[in-house]
Amino acid sequence: MQADAGFVIYLIPVFAGLSVAMMAMLLGKALATIPPQDRRYMDTPPLGFKLMWWPIQWCSHALHPFIPARQAAALTVRLRKAGLAYTIAPSQFAAARLLCAASIAAGACWMLGSFAPSGGFRFGSYSEAAIVGALCGWAYPAIWLKDRMGARRRMLQKTLPFYLDLITLCVEAGLNLQGAINQAVDKGPKGILQQELQRVLRDIRNGKARADALRAMSDSIQEVSVTNFVTAMIQAERLGMNLGPVLRAQADQRRSERFLRAEKLALEAPVKLLFPLIAFIFPCTFIVLFFPIVIQFMNSGL
């Protein structure tokens, strides 16, 4: 009887190892069926995506059939505004959100178990920590994408008047619009607008019409100022107008818009400083002023 019990005890780890090996084999076969993505003509993904690229790729392959077409189209527009249209796909971004939620939920449970006394927390505490961590992990990529879109828009609004001035000077010096854009790309500051104008020049060299290349840039950026500039250029070229005055007017308009945005931010600064002033600075000031008075009253016996 004891021999049979010992034999069963030896068989348990053997069957457990076989089960793990079989699961690993099935998982390897399932992952081998996922086709690799051709990234020869795509940009390098951001650092967080690069570190978890293979799990993101595997999850995106499984999630792709379940993402609605309308949601995928809206996410494609947001990725294009953030400059990630040629970097990651909507299914890969959704997979990154799912993996981030799972990772932070697991990290929250691990931290709760590390700092908890023995028997101090129950299953409900771990489930609450996992839910809060999963919500934070699910929201973080969306917040990151929104911040990237805002930073890209601010950089674009900052550099657009300078590029328009360069293009205007080149056009007034006798160059055509394509040559002026080429000189602006060579002499202008590096950034988002330089990359978009380089893509416009590349499309024109590949045989695409200049109006279509400019419209593609406007659709990629989706900024009102860029759309107005592209519309004015296409209409002026179609009507045979002189591009110099049109470009000069566009540059002046973009520069005044930038000044108005800076003035608006300067006027909003006192309102934004009101809450930190009341919540943090005033209490510290009152403590510094009234603490010696309170000590004197306490020492005097009042």
C-alpha cells in the first residue's frame, strides 16, 4: 500500500511536466501559424511597443477579427494625427492596451501581496487591486496617445509660420512651388512638418500629382491651418494666380494665429494658478505667519 502511494507521488510530477510540455507545444504551434508582419516600409515603433512587440503582435492577430470597422477607422485617424500611421496598426494598439491592463493588474496584485501581512488581505482585496490596475493600464495608452497628438499639434503650429516664410522667400526669388518646398525641407528645422513635406516631395517624384500629394499631407495631419494652406495653394495653382502674395498672406495669418494662441495661454495662466495658490501656498504662508504667535500664546498661559 505504501509502495503504491509512493509510486503515485512519483507519477504526479511526471504528468505535470508532460502537461506543461504539451501546453508549450500547442502554444508554439499556435504562434507559428501567426504570419510575420512586413515592416520594411514602416517606421520604428515607440520604445514601449518595441519592448513588448512579439506579445503585441500575437494578441493583435487574435484581436483583429473582433475590432469593429468603425472603431478601427476612428483609431486609424487618431494614430495618423499622432504620427503613428506608418508605425502601428489599430489592432496592435488595442493589443497594447490589453497587455498593459493585464501587466499593471498583475503588478498591483504582486505589490499588494508583498506588502500585506500574512492573512491580512482576502480575495476581495486582490480583485479590487486587479480591477483598479487593469483600468489604469487600459487608460494609460489612450492618455499617452492623446498627449502625443497634443505635442505633435503644438510643434506643428510652432514651425508652420517659419516654413511658410521660407517657401514664400523661395517662390518670390523665382523658384516653383516644388523647388521652394525642397529648399524649405533642406534649410528648415527638423520636426513633423519637415517629415510631411519630405513625404510630399517623395510622392511627387514618384509620379503623384502635386495637388493630390498636398491633399494627402492635409489628410495625414488633419490640422486646420495646414488644411487652409493646402486649399489656398491648390486654388491659386488652379486659377493661375501668383503664388507669392498667397503664400505671404498665409504666413502672416499663421503668425498672427500663433501670437493669439500665446496670448490666450498667457491670460489663462493666472486662472490655472489659482487652485495651487489656494490649496498649497496660502496654507504654508499662514502656518509660517501664525505659528510663532500661537507658540507665544501657549507659553504665556493663555
